[in-house]
Amino acid sequence: MMQDRTWRKSSYSVGTEEGECVEVSLAHDALVRDSKNASGGVLAFSAPAWNALIRSLGSR
């Protein structure tokens, strides 16, 4: 099921395929993974939790 999702790299990536960054997939939830290990584990957030995280980061 994760293969069906669209993943986007962080805008803070160094701009190369080898760049060390995270990727996020937004659907009815939010999944976050390490771009260097796409088949590894993911962090899963509910939509309300993801929105709260983004709001809290934006206020810093």
C-alpha cells in the first residue's frame, strides 16, 4: 500500500538524489520516511496531529 503513495522530498534537501533528507506522503494521514532508506520504517501521523506539528514548527 505504501508503494501506491506519492512521496515528496523535503525542501531542505541538498538537491541531489543522494541528499540526506526526509520524504513525506500526505493522504488521509501523513507518513514520513528517510529518503536514503525508502523501504525502512515510517512515522505515521493522523491528519490533526500532522497539522498541529506543522503549526508548532511554523511558530518558531
